[in-house]
Amino acid sequence: MNDLLDAAIEARGRSHAPYSKFLVGAAVRGATGRIYTGSNVESSSYGLTICAERLAICTALHQGETELVEIAVVADTQGAPGPCGACRQFMYDFAPKATVLMADLHGDTRTVSVEDLIPFAFGPGDLASFEGHNHSGTSDDE
């Protein structure tokens, strides 16, 4: 995963964080072996800010990657940074079996599975079980 971590560190340098000054880089590896990167991009309307992890995942999907197997996240924190809740959900939706490497700039790392980051997650399978039901909560067959 060192090449993935190196790619995330490089991506961090392209962050656009004029408000928080908190630079984050991410990299994802697809099953093809190709690496895709992202960095956080802040908006003055904070809710529109795009996290590095989500940008990297979207880039991979946009480029045709169908399976993501590894994710790296890097920030200048005290200890390895954990992804925010929205990114954890995004990881679960698009890379549920991936390994996640979190690292700070001082060499502290943690490696966990996406499932460890978001236990009891709600995901695509939960929505699939909803098909065939109308909005009143009863089956269309009833």
C-alpha cells in the first residue's frame, strides 16, 4: 500500500482549503490495480465542500472502475485521521470490502476494513429489500 499512500500524500498537496487550511489527500486502488486520487475542495458554503475520499472514489467510478479494493487517507493530524461520517457511508456504498489506510504526516498509521469504520451500516442491500413496496409501507402485492 506504500504507492497508494504516496499517491494520497501527493494529492493532499492539491487540496483547495482556503477556509479551514486543513489539507486532506486520498487515493483509491481499483481491482484493475489503477490508482485514482482526490483532495478536499472547500466551498464558501461549507456544506458543498467535497472531501478527498469522495472525490477519489467518484473519479475512479467515473473512469470506469467497478471494484475498489484499497483506500488511503492522509492529513496533518496528531495520529492517523479517521474519515468523516459521510465518507464512511460513501465507502460502504462503493467499496464495502475495501481496506482503509489512514495516515498522518508523522508516520502514524491505522489500517481497518470499511466494515470496521461503519458497523451496522445502511447500504444498497437495504434499499433492494425495499423494492416492491409502496410508500405506505405495505407490499404492492397486498
